[in-house]
Amino acid sequence: MIPSERQQLEEHLLDVWEAARPPSLREYDQIPMVRDDLLASVKAAAPQLAGKRVAFMGDHDGVSVVLGMLVANGLVPAPLSMRILDFDERLLIQAEHVAARYGFSHLLNVSLYNAFDAVPASLVGKSDAYYTNPPYGMSNAGASVRLFMTRGMELASRVGARGYVVLPYDCQRSWTQDAKEHTFRFVTGHGWDVVNFVPEIHSYHLDDDPHLKSALLTIEAGSGQRRRLPWQGRGVDHHEIAHFYGRSVLAPYPRYLLRNQTLMYMDKAAS
């Protein structure tokens, strides 16, 4: 395929997903990557995820879906399997529709799941890698990120398993540097290794902060003794992590966003 044809095909696939992706709820940190950032993220991740069972811990971006479309068109190597875990049923339905249309349903599984719930026992340790672009925790030093990371580290827990985590990072914003340091200590303190940290490679394109950048952190499960993760194997009360979605969104949070656009609530996450 000549470069111009490849570019046209990639642009078409991005158009398909951006038309299919459900409208974002900013208050619940659904802040999707767009166009060039999304495509660059997928193409960078694809070689790392090739041949692996990959869990996407939340995926409103649609990295899994765009990856699947590129795989189906022979543009990038294929993972062994992909599982999206997300609280938004609309997203899961659209991902399945696109997978059926483009012929990668055999690679994709979806689970309606909220990070405040315990990871289903049937999924613990069953993935080789996880990928997440979590709520970034500006008001809690990145604790929101660490809950999503805990869930990913439960899903992909064997020695050598890798995690790929999108973090807000900007050398001009001290809160992002503080959150990064907390996250690094969390990783190394629980027996995982920091493999790579690539700063300021994506943009969030926020109306209220258009210049905020994000980084990609790669971690790996070490072979030594690992401490138990702080929320491992249990549900988490919504008040346990302050300001999970920022100071303007108060607990209790919705457990699921259903296909009919309604929010389903619970007083506490399931244990």
C-alpha cells in the first residue's frame, strides 16, 4: 500500500470511530483523544501489544477499537485478544458494532465494569498487559489514576506483564509532577518496575486547559516479592478516594452509564 493510500485509509477509520463513539461526559472524565493523538497512540502501542492478551481498563478513547480496525486492514500487528472494561454501556455496544463491521469480533470481548468494584475473579491474572487512560486526579495527587492502575495490575499480574498508563504531565504544572512522583512510588513500592516514561506526547484539547499535555508510562511486573495493592480484591467506597472526578462532582458516583443514556447508581461499590 502506497503511503497516500494508507493515510487515506487511516483517516477513514478515524472518521468511522469518531462518528460511532458516544458523546463524552466531561464531568466523569470522559476526555477522549482525538485524531492525530489517537492514531499515534495506537500505532505506538500496537507493536508492544502484539500477540498479547490485553485488558483495556476503561477505553473511552477507543484505542482498542482503532487498533482492531488497523489490524483488520493489515496495517499493524494483532494482539492475541482484547477486553474492554468500562462503566459506559454505550461505549461497549459501539465497540462491538464496529468490531462486527470490520471483522475483528474474534479479538474483542467487553465487560460492563466500574473500577470501584472488585475485579471479577474470572479475570484476575488472565491478561498479559493492560492499557489505561484514567481520570487524572488533579485534586487528589493522582489517587484516581492509582485505582485504575490497581485494577489493571490485578488483571495483568504475572511476572513480566506490562502496564501502559496515560498520565497528565506538563513541566509547567506542578500538580502533574506531584501526581507523577506519587505514581512512581506506588509502582516501585508494590514490586513493579518503571520501564519507560515518555513525557508530553499527547494533548487533552480541553476547553478550559487547551495546552495540557499527557505522558505514557510503561511498567512491568517484577519477579520479586510484591506487596498487596491498596484496593486489591475488594470494592471501594466512593468516599475512600477524595475528589475522584474533581472537586465539582460529589459522591456517590454512577456505577454504570446505560445504553439508554441513564445513570445507574449504588450507594457503595460492590464488594
